[in-house]
Amino acid sequence: MSLFQMTLWWQALILLCCILNCVESSAPSPVHQSDKYHNSFRLARSTRTRVQQLQRRYKEQQLGDGQFEDRSRQLRDLPSLSTDYYSWLNLTDWERLHGAFKDMQVYWNMLEWKRTQLEREQVTRGAAHNILPHSMKYIQLDLRDLMSQVSNQMSFMQSSWVKHTSPTARAPLNPDTGSKTVWDSRVEGYIILRDLELYLTKLARDFLLLASKAQVTQH
């Protein structure tokens, strides 16, 4: 082997080592992934606290009763909260995160719909400033941050995952507004917040499970 060929060979070897080091350093360690899931857990929990506070305020202002409860009413567009325990355990990490991303997108859209509706009513009636739409916006921002975290976690699992962290508002999910009373419309907002609180409890549980699995992988 000539000196020129030997030099090229060493240069190629050094380049390959640099590439491998970059790949290795960019891959998240189990510890790092566990920390990310714990961060998502904390955000889900703090968001749930916001939802609980808003729900009490919403029931006082819109329904006239801070203790109002009605578990019989449902909205068909909201994600199902019922989960078969064994099916839940057998979900892959990818399925768990992908499902969470889609469900949070639905809740973001539902809050956008109800928030816009409240703002329109406020303008139409010339009412004093209502804090409810503002509080809903804060929760939407929390959901957007959670979706961004989930998207980043998914990107480590599957390189083909296309990040999409900016939710897009869509048309009202319940278009038959003509047949609804003002009371029915207000109860819809309660249902959204009620189910979102329960969903965030479920989501926090998922993040804890993912964090524990990442720690087990480490050991």
C-alpha cells in the first residue's frame, strides 16, 4: 500500500469514527429519556390543576353552581376515557405516545371551539371582561407544550415521524347549534373540562409508566 493510499485510509477511518461518535452522542440515553418522561408527567399534572381550577370557575360563572356535577352527559367527539387494563399494558411505547398526541389535539380543538364561542358571546352581549377564555388559552398553551414534548419523544423512536406541534382549529365539532339551548351549550364547556381533567390523570399515569420502563432499560 502506497503512502498516499495509507493516508486516505487513515483519513477515512478518522472520519468514520467521528460519524459514529456523533451518532452515539445524539442518541438519548435511557436516563435522559426517563427525565423527559418525568418532565412530561409534571406538566400533565400541573395542567390538570389548571383545568380543575378553571372547571370550578366555569361552573360558578356559566352554570351558577360551583358544585355542579353531571356524569351522564357525554360529547361524542371527545376521546374515550374507558380503557381495558390489559390492552393498555400491552400498548407499545410508540402507540402510547401516538395516541396521546392525537387525543391532546382533539382536546386542543375542543377548547379552541368553546373559547371562541365564549369570546363571541362576550362581544355580542357587551359583557364585562370574562376571564374564562383567557384561562382556556393558558391550558391550550400547556397542551401545545405537552404535544411538543411527545412529538420529540416519538422522533427518537421513529425517524420517519413528522413533527406537528401547532394544532389547527377546525370547524365546530357539534354543528347542530340551532337545536341547542343556552344551557346545553354551557354544559358542553363543563363536559370538555370534566373529561380533560380525567384524561390528564390518565396521561400522567402513562408518562410514569414510560419513565419506569426507561429506567429498567438502563439497568
